[in-house]
Amino acid sequence: MNASTKNTPHRIGFVSLGCPKATVDSEHILTQLRAEGYVIAPSYEDADLVVVNTCGFIDAAVEESLDAIGEALHENGKVIVTGCLGAKGDIVKQAHPNVLAVTGPHATDEVMQAIHTQLPAEHDPFLDLVPPQGIRLTPKHYAYLKISEGCNHRCTFCIIPSLRGDLVSRPVNDVLLEAERLAASGVKELLVVSQDTSAYGVDIKYRTEFYNGQPVKTRMKELCEALSQFGIWVRLHYVYPYPHVNDIIPLMAEGKILPYLDIPFQHASPKILKAMKRPASSENTMQRINQWREICPDITIRSTFIAGFPGETEEDFQQLLDFLDEAQLDRVGCFAYSDVDGAKANELDGAVPEEIKQERVARFMEKQAIISAEKLKSNIGKTRDVIIDDTSSSEEFIIGRTSSDAPDIDGLVYIERPDSHDTQVGDITQVTIDDTDEYDMWGALCAPMKNE
């Protein structure tokens, strides 16, 4: 073997599936790979082996993950599996006995050990091979910031605790150092994610740590205040509606973090919420929502709901529709209940026929589309700050999002492309809204960029 062949770095293919929390796991593995001198291969045929980070939450995700593993085996032959599906017993090995190794989620060390067994690193780690912000799978102008792992709740439709364990909060100084590096790299929007963002720090009794010589409690409010110092958008996802969520609404009103809350309410019927082991008082929920809007009138509330949960009657579903009318939520998604292998809800009586589930989802979304259209229409004639996501895919429009819209899940703003412009992806500019539909808006640039 000649010297040039010996020094050729090993090439790793990578497939990342699942939710934003899994995306962060993928980014950590990719960062470690680059730190150790491995090259990330762009295709199966260019890779010495392939890592597949899987999702295993619902049946459709399990099927997608198993298909991805099968494709990687067929195209490459050497596959290491990680992620939530790896935590579900022997399902991977039963379906694909030829995989090299299987780990659970949040397992960078175990994945690297498996890679080292197959393809030992050619040299000692050199961290200067990796940018300070690490390797990311998102566009350069926004990034997910995971603040904890696992969950202490035992919702009957969910198996996250069995896959990812109980809540483990990241040290607040580590979170802030990562945020600082991301901001310095040009990130304009941080998407704070976890299984339960509201519970941040409860496992370590809100321990005080130090960032840049200043004490900071490991708690959601103090974290949000600290994140606001970087002068970029901070968006909160997966916020469980604890009473102390009220404490962060003034931060939104003051412009320290985005006036946006992603709260998965899941249902409005007290009976169904109890069966789900979720908070069972929709009246208190409405009181909280009204309080938030009094403090921060511009707040955007996003939520997700489940239709067709076991035992859901037409009366229960009507309570959900009535809640939609009363709550007038800004961004909403609805999913038909699906059995999840290992979930307690599978044991409940009163399974709802599939055709009724789908019919209820359709009715739900039809009602929400009317609500959404009316709320978006109120933007016509107003000027909104918009972060630019895409300047090249359309000859007619530049595409962005308002502070009310998270990437990949909410609406878009289509901005009429001027004859001459220097708009770049990641710019935050002002747009006058001219038209809207149920989910998206259209407008025109009206002011210079506000990035500096």
C-alpha cells in the first residue's frame, strides 16, 4: 500500500430520519466524525460504510426507518444503525440481521466505537478540522438547540421515555456556549428543542452554573433571558403548559425572544386528556391563553392534536372543535391516532375505526383552515419582519418566514422579487403583506435589511 492510499481518510455515508431532536443527535455524530478526520460521503457508492439514524415513534416511522436501512444495505452493504428504533428491542436485527451494529438514541460514543471497530481513525483527532459551531444539517441561518434529553411524563400514546429515558438537562453553560458559537457562525434563528422544554432543569433542581462569569440558573426563564443577549431570533418548541410558562411571556412582550409558543395540547376533552395522562382542564387552558394574549398581544400559539384516540366519542370530538373555535390558535396540526408498539394506549378500550379517524381529522383541519385564513388576513397592509430562507428556487418570488412561522412546519411569505436586490438567505428584512390564504402570505420588500 503506498503512502497516498494509506493516508486516504475513511468516508462515512449518513442518513438522518426523525424529529429535530434526532437531527441534533445526527449533528453531534457528524461533528465527531469530522473531528476524527473521517469524510462525510455524498452517496452510498462513495461511502466505506453508512450510518442510519432512525425514528421509531409510530408505525409509519418504523417502516420508513426499516426501508432506509434496507436501502443502505442494498446499495452499500455496511450499515450501522442508531436512533430511537435501535432502542426498540431486536426489531432492527430481526428485519436486517446483516447490520454491523445497533445503538439507541443520543449515543454518539457508541456509534463512534462501532465505526472505530470497522474503520479505525487514521490519525489522532484534530478539532480544527471542524468549525466551532460543529457540523449541522440545517441551513446556515438557523439551527436547533437541544437543551435536554428524555422525558419524565408517561403519556399513554408515547414511548419516548422508554426510548430516550427520563429527563436529563444539559448544563446551562454548555447550552449557552453552543448558542454563542452558533450566533458567531452567522446563525440568525435558534430553535430551542427538547422532549419537554418547560421542564428544563427540574431534574437537577434548577442548579446555578456560570456563563462568562455570571450565575445562571438551569431553568427555562433564565435560559431564555440569557439567550436573548445574542441578538438573534429565539423560538421555543415543545413547551409543556406548566404554570411557570407564564413567566416567559413578558420576555416575549419585551422582544427578548420570539412571541411564539409551540405547545402540544393534544385534545380538549377532559375524559380523553385523562386517558392520555395529559392535563385535563381545557377551561384552565383557555384562561392561560387569554392571560398570555393580554401580556403579549402579538403572541403566536402553535399546537398539535390527536383525533380518534381510543374511547373518543363524537361528543369528545365536538369538545375539541369547540375548543378550536374558542382558542383561535394561530398554527395547528392534527394527526389520526396510530397505535405505537409498546404504548399503554394500545390497551385501552374503544378503538375508533380508521375511516372515522380520518373523517375527524378532515373536519378538524377544515375548521382550522377557516380560523387560520381569518387570522392571516389581519396581516394585510401590515409590515412584518421576515427571515429569508430561499432566493433561488423561484424566478418570481423570494421566500421567507415571519416570526410567527417555524421552518418546515408553518407558513411561508412569498416576496415579490424586485428588479434589483441584494437579498441573501438569512437576511431579516421588512415586508409589506399584500395577500394571504389559509397558511401563506404574499408581499413586497419595503425597507433595508436589519442584520447589523
